[in-house]
Amino acid sequence: MQTQRQIQELLAAAGVSPNRTLGQHFLVDLNLMRLLVDAAQIGPRDVVLEVGTGTGSLTEALAQQAGHVVTVELDPTLAGIAQSQLADAETVQIIKADVLSGKGTINPLVTEAVKQARARLGRIGPIGPMGPIGPIEEPRILLVSNLPYDVASSVMINLVKGPVTADAMFVTVQREVAERMAARPGNRDYGTLSIFLQATGQIEMLRRLKPSVFWPPPGVDSAMVRYVRDEGKSRRIRDMDLFGSVVSLFLGHRRKMLRACLKQAPPELGGRDLWQKIFAQHEIDPTRRPEELAPEQYVDLADSCYRLLRSG
């Protein structure tokens, strides 16, 4: 891990300074960085995804524990610095690209790298004194990152939806994003991010972070947050794409009545009659506002929609 002075010297040697428009605020409190890594409880069969490599400070700590680290950096100069700093780290793969592509989905280069790393580690069972022992378990995929603020929500939603899903996420994010992650129905911060994360797992705020723990300091507070996927919850969602469409339909008009939102429903989500049946089945008053429904109620709505559409 690198101190603030070391990061400053690396940037100065490259003739660059932090690009605030790209969210380049480096976490320089090494105790907090250790807290983030320790919270993730990374093991030698885990695949870790890091978004925002920077100069490779956190990446170095991740590589000491993970089976493989896929780290993504948009800025080519920073990616070059990190590549030099991590030249001896055989388990680190640096992808010089935007983590998002197309319609806000995870870049296929990143998705494929994570899949390949998981497949490779998946062929190796738990290691004992005499070598591999016991049944081969599928490696975990962990997001451990000081997330750039402008991509944080999209990255986390995509890692819930798939095609590659994270078993857990340990991130530093803007405090506003952290509050959206944990917000409950009726709260002004409650929205799509809240619903996706809470419908599939558990959220815990680990630490609030002042601007002074970053360099350069951002103009807002941040937070360190843990998300752990709950397979029991996640399995209740029969079709993640359909679930996303249902959430978007209603949360896109969060202050309208539920029944008014149906005027914007695409044909693939069915018509008014189908939704009247769904509301009645779950005893949901169609005059309620979308922001009042709990995540599990959105799961119920989407699953009923799925069944009724398939039944014709």
C-alpha cells in the first residue's frame, strides 16, 4: 500500500495530477484501507474485482490475499503506473478500459476476465498440507474497491443482475450512494439501487469517511459499505431482467400512483388487466406510490408477472 507522499511522487514523475472529473480521489489512510481488505476476508480461491486501479495501492494489498485480481483503470497514465508498480504480482490482471460499456452494462472484457479467473481457480480444490483436499467449491467473486463516484451505482446493480454476479461487495462510495444503498421505503434516498441490493442481500455500513482520508479530498463525505449476497433471497427472483424492468417501470415514476405508471408499461410487461390481477393477488392498493413498496414486494410483483405472462 502507498502513502499519500508516494502517490504524489508517482504522479509527479509521470507529469500528471489527479483528474477530478474521473473521480480520482485516492484513499490514503492506510488503516482504513486495511479495514476494507480485512472486512472482505479474502482467501486464495477468491476472485477480486477492483474498479479504479489508480496507482495500484489497494491492488497490491488485494493481490497478497486473493487467488486472482481483475482491476480496471480508465486512465491510461494511471494504468501504466500501476502496471509498473505491480510488475511482480502474477495474480493481477490490469484492464485498461471503462468498466461500463453500451447501455451501462459491465464491459465484456471485464466480464470475461472474471469468468476465466473463476473457472481457472475452480479447478483447484481447498489446499491442505499434502495438496488439494475435499470437494471443489466454486470460487467467490468479490468487489473490493474505492469506487469512482460516477460509476458506483451502475457497477453494483450490474454485479447483482449478472451475467457475472458478486458474492459480496466491500466498497468505499460517496455518502449519498451509501445512503441510497441502505434506504428504506418512503425515504427520499430509496430507489432502484436500494431495491436491487436489498432484494438480493444484506447491507451494512462499516464506517463513515471524512474527505481528509482521501487525496485530493472530495467535496463530500464518503462511507465504507458491505453487501453480502443472500442466495435464498436471490433465488426468489425468477427472471432478473424482468425484475429490473418492473422496478424501472414503477420507480421511473416514483411519485405517481402505481396504476398511473401502467400507462408507460411496454407490451412485454402485460396490460392493465394483468396488473390489476397482480395487485389484487398481493393485496397492494394500486393508488399507492412506487416509493412506498418494499424490495420484497417488488420481487412478488415481478414473479407474479413472470408466471402470468408464461401462462398466457
